[in-house]
Amino acid sequence: MVFGWGKGKAKPEKPVEPEPPKVPRIDLSKPRWDQSTFEGRARHFFSTTNPLNSLASDAELDRAKTLLEQYKAGTEPPGTTEEHVWEAKHLYDSAYHPETGEKLFLPGRMSFQVPGNMVITGCMMQFYRSIPAVVFWQWVNQSFNAIVNYSNRNASAGVTTEQLGQAYVAATAASVATAVGFNRLIARNPKLSQGMIGRFVPLLAVAAANCVNIPLMRQRELMEGIDIKTQEGEVLGKSKEAAKTAVAQVVPSRILMATPGMVIPPVIMVRLEQTAALRATPSLGAPIMVGMTGLFLAFSTPLCCALFPQEASISLSQIEPELQEKAKKMNPVPTVFYYNKGL
């Protein structure tokens, strides 16, 4: 018997399988995690301040940048996964300026913060009694800070080499004078200088120096203002009020970043110096101090960078009157503007 379809009866069509849902493209203009929450910012900075990123070669950084450019153009190599793209972005964010795309000098990269600061801070905490040592390590610390402050500034405020040099000299002189002044003040009382209080002199000096160094290194921003933008990216103009807010947020975060590593290790070292091992080999003190400082910085650096959003906001009512008038001519009138506060 032959089976067939009767006259006038259409053969049923094969069911059409639904197309698999398209995976949304990654928005590379934003970090991986929600930057409106502290947790999201902390996760972002743990990835960008990862010390292992500082070991990446120029070739690896260039490959990461190229992959991101290809992904933006939709021409990434076959087999590229989202994880490949995020790994490239984390590496890129750790070494390139977020506004200019400039590859930063190694000491100025956020990924170098922990290894750089652990050596400098550890030595400041260990060699705090000798005036020459205090001067040397404060100079090294402020030179390092100057590089970091300049590298992570808001790029919309230009600065000349001469202005940069003047700011560096003034900031370094102020910080060294502050450190030596505190040291001599404490040294007048032997009980203080030989006890726990004397160990906190470097922290006091660093805190005071940051209040001087950061505003000086970013003085152009304070004098001329920084670009503020709408949510769509349209630049309204340069705002000094935004610059003041940016610097006012960076200073305390930098001080808090250094605090755990400059408070807890000295307390531990007081006990360790009473042990037989350190009494027999005092030279072990410096590497132990550096190691402990690095451990605390590995956590305090990303957590303190996350205290305030890097893509900060300022309301219409807070900006200068002339910018408010300009903003009111927009349609619709923005109520909030955004700017890069720097780190």
C-alpha cells in the first residue's frame, strides 16, 4: 500500500526553529561592575590595581588594546569569548589613561601602586629615626606620588613642563619640611621618639604631605576647571567647582589608603623586635616591614580608590552660574553632569 497525501491537502511545513538569542555586546566604555555601588567599584579596582598586571609586557598591553579596538569594530578574531574581552579590558584599564588612552609610565600605573608603595612605605616606617633617612625616603615617596598624581589627573586641564616642575619642587620641599619638622618635634622627648609615637611620624608626614602635594600637582585643574559632560557625553565647559570636589575626594582617599600599612605593621614590629630572631638579626626588620606593608596595601589600595566613583557627578545647582545659564539653554535641561575625578 502506498501512503501519500490526499488531493488538495498541503504537506505540513517543517517547524521553524527559533533563532538562538543574541548575546548582547559588551559596553567597553564602562567597567565590568556597577560603579554606583561600593562593591562594584571595589571589584573594579581590585582588578585594575592587581600587582600582577604591572608585569605585563608592552607587547601584551598592545595586544589587549588591539583586541578591544577590534571588538568595538565587530572584527574580533573568531573564538573570542566575553572573558577574553574582559581580561583585555582589565589589563588595558590598569595601564592606560581612561580619557586620553595614553599608555602610562610604569610607576604611574594603578597596577604599580602596591609594589611601589610597599617598598617606599616599608622603608619610611623602618628608617624613621635618622634625619638623612627621613629626608631621603620622603623625597622618594613624594617623587613617586607626583608621578602617580600627574599620570592619573583629569586630562582636560593641560599643564606645561615648567608648571609641572614648579609644582613638583614645591610639593617635595613642603613634604620633606613637614616630615623633618614632625621628626624633630617628637625627638625632643626621648620617650616619644623611642616609643610607639615615634613610629607614627611617617604617617603624620604622609598625611600632611598629601594635603600639599595633590593640590599643587593638580593646580591647573583648580585654576582653570575640568570638563563636565552630560550623560550623553556632550561637554558643557570647564568647572572649577568640579575640580575642587575632585581634589577634595582624592586627598582623603590617598591618606586612608596609606593608613592601615602605616599603623598596624609598626604595632606588630614593636613586638617582633623583642623576639630572639630579630635581636640576633636586626637586618630582618626591613624586609618584614616591607612585606607586612605590602599585604595591607594590597587591600587598602583598591578599597580606598573605591570610596568615591571615578566618573563623579555634580548637580546643576553646584556648578558656576555662567555654566548654569549655558546648561539651561539645552533641551532637555540636564540636572546632573559628570567628570573624571582622577585617582
